[in-house]
Amino acid sequence: MSQAHFPSIGRIPFEGAKSRNPFAFKHYNADELVEGRPMREHLRFSVVYWHTMCGLGSDMFGGPTAVRAWDEGKTGLDLAKARVPVFFEFTEKLGAPYYAFHDRDVAPHGQTLRESNQWLDTIVALLKEQQQRTGIKLLWGTAQLFAHPRYMHGAGTSPNADVFAFGAAQVKKALEVTHELGGEGYTFWGGREGYSTLWNTDMKRELDHLARFLHMAVDYKKEIGFKGQFYIEPKPKEPTKHQYDSDSAACLNFLREYDLLPHFKLNIETNHATLAGHTMQHELEVAGGANALGSIDANTGDPLLGWDTDQFPTDLYLTTQCMLSILKHGGLSTGGVNFDAKLRRESIDAEDLFHAHIGGMDAFARGLKIAAAIRADGRLAEFVKTRYASWDSGLGARIESGQENLRSLEARMLDQGEAAANLSGRQEYLENLINEFI
Ligand code: XLS
Ligand code: NI
Ligand code: NI
């Protein structure tokens, strides 16, 4: 194992709940079986390149606060090269099996597309070497189609056809390198695929273009034999006022309308759910119900801040809800628990990267164990099942199977005069029940 950049920190061990070692897992025990599967396979943790290597604490009111020893004195391609081994040393020490990147956070923007592609190739060769050395795999790749000024009006939804073409070229290359690196997926997050004002926007035309853009990607994926899963990542706003992929339901509707649903699943992020006015559990249930729950971007927002703060998840209610939904819908197959999360601006030391990820991994490991215990106990599922018992036979079963109609139901109710009494929803009892496990 490489020791160059975090010499005082070794491989993070599992020490159990009694440990007071901040550089140890208290709950994430990769080989421990939960519902007959190792935690490692349930959780499929992934470290993101962008926040971990490129996020240095800047926000919209101020520049970077963290200074990384490995960055010092370097710019451009040299800086990009220097970060690769650091990232893999970090991810290897954590024992996270996956990572994710954007083309333009592993390698810089060149003056031309050709130069950008060359630089990306240089870095991809280094990523590949490190993947081979460590066994760490690529969860998903993506193209960054939002930071460069050319994408100010969007990429796939730009009113400028040339910008659409540039974005398409960037996606083509990003698909090729993701394929080259054995990526298990590819994500589309439409950061600027939306609008700032409808006064200047032809919404229908933009949506048609976005669908064309994605169909081109589906076609090219087939052409190069890339077998990874495509994901759309919903987010309602920020940086635009309205993003078209605003939440799970909007994404599913868009994908269905444009015949894209067979080719995509959703990559659902907690803080995006919050911004959409939903809970993460809601978003996961909407996706799961459509058999489109693919992967999660694990983070959290702050209830007092109205933007995408991308904090590391530590709330056990949140992780329990995530894992209950994920287990219910059959687990993550190609996806993972991807920490699209960053350090607070005030957390300036490299060791804070460890505290953040260890905490997130432990919080999800606990969520997994708690969810499994709730499922093994069975009272929650039994309650829900009983709540719908009127649909299991008799009238409900006949309605579900299409044997009743308005006329027959009216006749029945005229005869009965009133519907059977309702039962309590027992919300408080269920909240107490969940607290028995947390
Ligand atoms: C931004 C998104 C972004 C995607 C990848 O809010 O979460 O980081 O996950 O482009
Ligand atoms: Ni994300
Ligand atoms: Ni986000």
C-alpha cells in the first residue's frame, strides 16, 4: 500500500462499537454478513473525485480555505497528474471498492477539444494503472457539462446547436474512457439543463433536444459495446432556477415520454430530494416502484440552508430509511453508495477527509444493520400488509383484478348505505417501533 501522502494513517480497520479510535470503523465491517450478504456488497461505497481532490472549501462568498501539500506549486496537467496517486492512496486506505469522476475534474480543460481529449487520455492511463494496482473499480463516469462558460445556457438543451454538438462530443469521449476503465455505469446530471427565465425559453424544444442527446448516447453506448448502466440524477434547481430532471417522478415521465426508460435508472441524491421538497425515502420509493432505483449519491443538506450543501451523511434515520428502501427494492446491483459530499469550509486538514468518509460509511453500515433488524422483526411490514387487508380478498381483490365497475360499486354502496369503518394509521406507534431499533 502506498504511504506517500497520508503517512500517519494506515488502512482503516474495523474495531467495533466500543472503539475510541477515530481512524477505525465502529460499524462498517466489510465481510460481515447482513441478510446473507457481506456489507461490502450491500453498500458498494464509492469516493468521488471532484469533492475529494478538487473541493478545497470555496463557496459563493469566498475562495478555497484548504491547502493540500500534494497540490502545492502545481497547475494544469501537472496538478491533475499529482492528484491521481493521492486519490487512490486515500480510497485504498478507506477500503472503499469504487470511485466516480467527471472528465474535467480528473483532467483540466484544454484550449481545444482535441487538447482536452489528449489530457484526459494522459490521466486515464494513470487512473487505469492505479485501478490495477489497488483493485478499486469505477462506479460511474460522467462528463462535466456545466462549469465551462460555453454551457451557460445548457448543453443538451442549449439554444446554440454548436454547444449541443460540443457537449455531445464530450459525452462521446467520456463514454469511451468510462468503458476503457471498466466503469459499471455512466451518469447524466443536467446541471444547466433547465432555465433561468421562461421569457427566453422554448421548453418543449429544449426537452426534445435533451431526449435526442440521450438517444445519441444510448446509440453510441451500443456501438462501442459499453455494458454499464446509464443513470439520470434528478435535481430540481441550482445552478439553474429550474432543472428539467427535477425529481424522480419528473425524470421517469421524461424517460417514458421519449422512449428512454429501458435504457436508464435513477441515481438519487439526498440533498437534491430535499431541494425538490421531498424526502430521500420518497424519491427512492418513486424510483423503486418503477424498477428504476439504480444508485445513490449519499449526502445530506442542512435544514437551515436552502442549497446543495453536500454534507456527509451522519443521520441514522436517513441511512436507515435509505437502506430499508434499497433492501425492499432488491439492493444495489450496478449502483453504489457514492459519497457526493464535501468537507465543510472550516475543515481544512487532509485528515478531515478520513473523518468524513469513515463517518459516512459507519452511518450507512448502521443504517443497513438497523434496516435488516426491522425487516427480521417483521412488525413494520406486517402492519403495512394488514393495513391493506381489505384488498386481499372479496371486494378489494375483485377491484384489483378489474371485475368491478362504477355501476357495481354504486349498487353495493346503495345496499350497504356506508363504507366499513376505517382503522387507525398508528403513526406514533410505528415511530416508536422504529426507535426501538435506532
Ligand atoms: C451536483 C451533482 C453532481 C453529480 C455529477 O449537484 O450532484 O455532483 O452527481 O455530475
Ligand atoms: Ni450528485
Ligand atoms: Ni448534488
